[in-house]
Amino acid sequence: MKKASTYHVLLMCILCIGLTQQAGLSQYRFTNYDYTNGLPITDIREFAEDSLGYLWMGSNDGLVRFDGLDFEFFEPLKNDSSSLYGSEIARIKVDATGKVWITFHDGGISFYDHTNQKFKTRHYLDKDGVDFPRLAISDFIIDNERSKIWMTSAREGVFEMDMLSLDSKKVLDVNRPHGMVNDKNSSQHFYLSSEGLWRVDKSTYSIEKLSEYGFNHCEMYGNYLIGHDWSLHVSVFNTKTQEHRLFRKEDDFVNKGILLDNDKIWSTTFTGLWFFDIDSGNRTKYLKDKNNRFDIDGDHYNGIFKDSKGRIWIGSEKGLSVINPEYQNLIHLQSTGVLNTSDIVRGPDSNIYYTLGFYDDHILEVDIRNDQSSRIEYSPIMDFIGPLHAIRNKDKVWVLCHRGLGYFTDEKKILVPYDGGRFNDIIHQKDIGNLVLDDNDNIWLMRNRSSILVKIPTDGSEIDTFHLQKLQGPEEVKAMLYERKALWLGTDLGLCRYDIESGKQSWFLNTDERYQGFQNSIENLGKDNEGNIWVLSLLSGAYKCDYNKEKDSLSIIKSYFQEDGLANNRPWSISMDGNGTLYFGSTSGMSVYHKELDRMVSYDQQYGFKELSLNVKCLDDKLFILSRGLSYFNINDVNKIRNPPQAKLTSISNGFNTFYFDSQNATTDKFKFSHNENNIKIEFTAIDLSYARDINYRYRLDKNQNWDELNYNNREARFIELNPGSYNFEIAAAGKDRNWGKSEILSFTIQPAFWQTWWFKLLVALGLIGIVSTFFKWRERQIRMIADMETRMTELENEALRAQMNPHFIFNSLNSIKSFIINNKKEEAADYLTTFAELIRTILRNSKSKTIPLSEEVKALDLYMEIENIRLENKFDVKWEIDPSLAQDSILVPPLAIQPFVENAIWHGFVHKEGKGRLTIKVTRHENQILIKIIDDGIGRERSKMIEKKHYRKRSYGIAITKQRLGMEKDENIEIVDLKDQNGNAIGTEVTVRIPINTLN
């Protein structure tokens, strides 16, 4: 086992009371583990702590590893050579590389390798002959310098095995060697047998007998070999003086557990836990308190072990018990019994204190040196009950009770009423309040549900009273604080500052949104050494505030709640020690404010509080805990910032393989993954066997990124589809004080695919440049060849479109003339033919141009509509509305661009209409477009479609052709609206055509 440190103070109680039988009454505070919280084995006999901080435990039922959160159980598995070899654990030890070595009662030795999380076993083989133990390996030691393991077999002798090759040889053929101990002070070993104690030279294998008295098991502490034999004795051998001493117990066998701590030997037995003084030999049995649920569990004790943090672990038939040194710091004063303690004030020196009990109606004088207490008597002339607050002024202690104010002195320990003269009704009225002392030795008193503030000079001067304006009587003033010649009062309404010199009252009411945190009544007030005011609000946390006297303003610097480390959101007492550290008491324990962390650290019942509803008060170098009875910490035991837990990397996975770390290789940068191994999972931990559930983690993949945070229950980070590149994963851990420890950094690289490399990209770029260059040279030649062709094809396309339009119109017009001739209307036919001829000339003239003036388009449309109106026997009237600001001779439009829409209005709107129709054509300008609206009052599109379907009329392509000519591929260039009356009946159609403005210029 590891060398015991003298740093720890776990046996201070025993040292103080002289190791008499009464010493066994001093109780330690244990944390117990059994099957209810996951412990899978009992009767634990062996312990070891590895380099990562895991605690390993063994019994006859298997092997367990504990990380403070979970117990991991290991057992032999059939057909799995990488599992544990046996289940009956004999010894557990850890080598310098972090490997955990285990021997078994049924033979063989295994070691656990953190780098692959597997066991490897060496057991007897036929080829070994006499060079490896056939039977149980009773003990072994690790020689890290030579990478050797020395093993003892009780019936076969002493063996040496190479830790790398696992080759073994027999080095000593001695009788019944039960154990071995490494001499940390020399290059030698000790081995134990029934015939005595022997020293072995590592190099020559020569032996020297040191004692005739045999050992069964021992451990080395400094110059002492401490162990036991097979009977009732604890044995101590001084390797320097070679003095051998025996300590005998009363009718009790010593088990395997031996531990030295602060010059006291701890010995586990079948019937209890014993302490031996290594100098005097006095023995003491630890007496259990069955009524204390934090006392040690079980009755039969086996193994015992002290870890690197000074915790003492004890195995029993019930499970596992541990003593945490930090949980032993609270000192309970038994003389105060179960009496309630409401307040405490210093006595004549730093060993004497006066305590008040509001519910028990008592005042006690307590001497903490001998834990003795006596009552302060009450004067019979005043009916004092319920003392709650006390302050000390010189030799007087002033006590505020439920029914009055009194005082007593260190010399005359009798509480007498204070004579307030004409103010007695205010001073001695029923209902408790509060009081403070100012710099001029004046007592300031205020009763609950009163608006009167009372100033009581302690030199006998006249009493004075002051009225608080906002208070009307029923509001409570629970808190008072004197700070810089002013009184701060905490009330139901909020906070009040009363300036003693000027008498000015400043109110900071909870109705103001800036002080909504004071919405519940203010429980208490405090100050720190920087002049900040601390406000404790009922159910609303703690607030650090700054007061600006010049501006008479109060600002909340920061609020603190349970998530900021407070034990709960109802702190009700506050006190500051001489170092400026603030302490808070609440219904869930105690909290300490660390300025450098700007955070609270909480202490709960595991630290030894009788109950969790408590007040705190700092006096001298002590922090007193006021609840049931009286307890105290020495200030230095509670206001230290605990060393942060150290985060450790445990594995990295690339989606295909997992690589594990131990303490030796956790920060290497050898990991290089291919481009398709870019889904990375990294696991980590921070071993803390006492505060594992307080641990938080933060990590980031690059120092320029923000931290991601996790709690104790989530110990892995995943990164999906990482881009090629180099990464530095950083992980750190902190306790509940958020004091972050040193980061661990893991470097790894995602290598790019060949097509992602710079050289491949360069080759591709050069190839593309060559291809593009060749293409552009070829393209340049082609452009010259086809430029004229493309221009000519464009002109031909436009001419083809116009050619499609003109025959279509001419065909319709000739049909109209044909109709007149058939019906023998010669004059009408002559007039029609004259107009048609003029229209043909206009069409032929305009068809030669891509665009014509708007005036020419209007003229052509007039001729067309005149022809159609003659043919339809004056079926419709035409009205033009052209914006006079438009220069019709300058604005250019495609020829016959509007005609298809006019044609639709005539043939689909008027032909089947009863009565005469009206066609209105409006031409206006809108921004950079010409808007042409063709509005008819015909039968509407729906009825027209029905008629066309009935008569199988062929579809007209005039509008589609016009769209192509105008480049109107988007519907928003042509808008068609069906016009309807109030009853939804069709009353015509409105078509809007938008043509971009094009002028002669």
C-alpha cells in the first residue's frame, strides 16, 4: 500500500483525550455504501488507488472499480481471455505505469491495462515446472525500477516475474512465505513467514533473518513494519533499531486490515475497530453510536486503506465505509445539548461565549475549552421571554427579548431590564425586533410592526426616537445594519437607509422594478469589506448592492441564487469573518462566498450539521453554527477554495476504432485519421471519490471557440463530419465552486482525401486553365463565323412572326368582304374594299419595320375596327383615350401588337351580345412602360368559351404570337380581368398590355 502521510488530522480526537477507553466515544463521520447505492460486493479486504484516481476493491466475490459515481464490477467470463482470471481476490497493487495488478486465492495473476481496458493473465503452465506458483499467490510487490514483480506462495517459495514478458523464475525456496513488503529506504525487500521476518537483497537474492517472530501480513510506514500474526497480536517492527513489539487485544482476531495514521495504528477485526498508540501501546476500541446514521456501518471489519486525499476506507460485511477529513472539521459542543441556539456573542475572552435560545428561553455561558455551560439568570423584576438578539458593548451584553431589552455583565451574570424611562412602552413592548451598535456606542433599536426607531446611548444620555415615514405600523422590520454613519432597515416594503447625521430617509421599495428582487420581505442584511450592502430576501436569493451617497442611489451589482451556489433561495443569516469572507445560513445548510470566484460554495448535512435550518455567525477565528445545540468550525477549515478536480482523457473514437488512455499517454498528438474517419467521440472523466456529483466539465475544439459545458453525468463530446485539419480538443473540470482546473489537451488530425490536397487542387487548376485557354481560342474563331448568322437569324425570326400575323388578319378581313358580296351588299362591299385596301397598304408598309410610331399603330387599328364594324353591321362603338402628354409620333411599338386583343374583344365579346357593344382603348404612360387597356362590355370569357365549345370554333393563336413578338414570356406583362356586376354577373373583359417605352431617339 502507499506510504501514509502525516498531513491528515483524522485522529485528533484520540490524541486530545489521551487514548483512554473513553476515546472510543469520539465519533467520526462516515459515508456508507452498500447495495442500495450500487456496491455489488461486501466483505471488502483489499484496496488500491490507481494513477487515474480510481479506487479498486476486492473480496471473495470479485473486483470493483469506483470513480465516486459508479461501481464497475469485474468477474471472470468463460471463453474470454481478456476478462478477470478469478473471483477470489487476494491482493491489488498498481505499478508506475498505471497498470493494476491482481492476484487470486486460486492462483494466477492478472493486470488491467487502461490503454485497452482489458485484463491479461499469467497463470501456471506445465512448461513452467517450479518457476511459477501452482497454488495461490499470497502476496506480491512491484519493483518498478527493474520492471519486476516478486511473488510469494505460502507453500512454494518466492518468485520473480518480468512485468513485460511475464517470464518467471523461482528465486527463494523458503518455508511458508506469507507476504512481502518493499523497503522504501533501501534496495531490499522484506518477506514474512511463520518462522520470522526476513530481508532479501534484490540483486543477489541473499536473505537475512531479522526477527524470530512471524508475521501473517504487514505494511511499511517509514521505518515501521506494522502487521499481525495468526492470533490476537498487532506486531510492530522498527527496521532501523530492529526492535519488535507486540500489542495484544482482548479476545479478538486481527483481520488483514492494518493502517498507520498520525502515530496511531488502526486495526480491523471481526468484532470492531481498534486503535493502538505506537509509542505507549495503549489500545482503544471504537464505540459505535447506533443512533447516528452517519456512523460506521457493519460489525465485522476486514480491509482498511488510506487514499491519496487522506480518506480512510473500511470494508465490512455490510459494504463500504469512508471517513472524509473535510467532514470531520465541525466541532459539536455537547454541553448545549439539544437546546435551540438563536444568537451568540463573545464573552470576556475567545474561549467564553454567550448563547441565546429564543424557543428554549435561555441564555448560556459556554466554555469551548472544556465544553461546559451554565445558565445566565433572569432578574425577577422583569418578565423576560424569548431572547433572540444580542450585542456586546465593552463589558455589557445587551439582549433583545420578545418582551423587552435587558443586559448583563461579565462580572454580574444576571439579565436585568433596561430602564428607558418614558420610552419604556416602546422599548419593552411585546414583539421582537432588532438592534445594532454604532461607532459612538449608541444602541439603535426597532420593534417589529412599529414605525419608531429608538436611539439608546450606552453612556446614560437621553434616549431619542425617530419616525420612519413609509411604515404605518403593521409592516415588519426584520433586519438592521449599521454602515458608515447610517442605518439600513429591511422591511416588508423594501429597503430603507436612515442617515444618522442628517436624519434623511431613503427608500428603495420593492414596487420599483429595479428592486423587484426585494418583493418578498427582507430577512437579513450584511456588508462586505468593500462597502457593498448584501440583501437577503425571503425566497428570492441574495443581492450584492452598491450605494452611491452623492446620488443617493442604490444599484444591484449581482443577484445570487441556488444556481450560483447558494444552498437554497432562502438565505436568512449572513456573517463576515476577519478575512472578509461571507457566510450564509439557510434552511438547506451553509454557503460561503468566494470573492475571487464570485460564487457561493454550499455545505450540507454531510459536513455534520445536526439539522439544515441554521444561522451562522463569525466570532474571533471561529464560524459558529446556530441550530439545535451549538457547533463551530475553525475559519481556516471552511473558507479555503478546494483544489479543482483534474480532468482526464479516457478515450478517443473515430467511428471505427477506439483508443484508450492511461495517465502516461493521455495528451499525445499521434492520432491521425483519414477523411472518412471524421466522426469523433472523446470520453473523459475527473475522478473525485467524495464530490463526484459536484463536478462540471467544459470543453472546446479550438481555443477561439466558446466553451460547451456538461454536468457530472455526461462525460463525452461528439463531433460529426469534421472537416480535414488539425484540432486541439481541450477539456477542464470544476467542482460546484466553478473553480476550473488545468485543461487537458488532445491533438488529432483529420487528413484530407487526395482530391482535397493542395497538390491535387493545383494540378486540377492548371489543367482547367489549359482547357479553358484552348476553349476560348476555339470559341473566339467560332464567334467570328457565326456572329453574322445569329444576327440574320434573329431578323428572320421577327419577320416570320410578322408573317404569321399578317396572313391571319388578311384572312379574317377577306372573309368579311366575302360576306358582303354573298349577301349582295354592293355599296357596303365597295366601301369595305376601299377601306381594306388602305389597311393592306398600311400593313404592308408597317411589316417591313420592327417598330412603328404609336400614331401609325392607332391608324391601322382604326381601319381594322372600321372594317369589322361594317361587317358586323355597326355592332359596337369605339372610344380612344390617349394620354395627351404622349408623343405618339416618337413612341415606337411593334406593328399590330394590340390588334389580337382588339380582335378577341370583338369576336368573343360582341358577336353574341344582344344589343350594341362598347370598346374603349386607353393608352397611358407608367414609369418606363406604355400601358394599353382594351375594355369591352361584351358577354365575358366564360360564356364565350361555352359558345365556342358548342360550335367547335378553332382556337386563335394571335395572342400567343404577339407574346412571342413582344418577348412577353412572363404573365405579368399581360393582365386579363373578368368584369362583373354586384351580383357576380359578367359585364365584360379588361385586358392590360405593358410595352417597354422605345422612342425614335
